[in-house]
Amino acid sequence: NVVKSFLQPEWREKRNKVKALRDALRNGEDAVKNFISLYRVESQRPEVKNHKNQIVGENGWEQDICLWFDAIEMLDLFYPLEQFDDTRNEDRTDEIPGAANQT
């Protein structure tokens, strides 16, 4: 998803660049193309896929809809949670006192 793309190190650690991209998005697709060229971020563009799993909005826009702007705005509010990988046995009744004896 787009928010996840902006949380990658190449964007997350460059807050001023993200804010400059947000300003370019306000000025339309041509401004975004100029931004991408100026900052040399062709390979770092977030990917948005449609229902057919096709990449759309390579410059942040799909027709008259901006796909990246809201994601950039969410970065100030978004706190990623660490994934917890619980590979232990699902049956944990041995840790609950008296649970193993109940049937």
C-alpha cells in the first residue's frame, strides 16, 4: 500500500522531500513528473495497484484522482506496529493453573 511505501527508509528519513512531493502533488501531474526527475526518485515511486493487480498512477495521479496525497498526510498520524511472530504452541493450557485438569 502507499503508506507502507512512504514508510520505507528512502522516504521515511527524508521528511523535507516528502513534503516537497506533497506540494508537487497539489500542482498536478506535470509538477510531480518534474519532482521525480529533479530528485531522481524514479525507482522509489510508491506503487498503487488496481483490482486487476496493474500498477496505476505512476506519478501519483490516476485521471483526476490523487493517489499519494492522503498517504503523505497520514504519515504524521501513522505509527507502525511491530509484528509479533508467535510460533509457540497454540495450546497453552499448561501455563494456566488447573486448566490441564479440566475437561
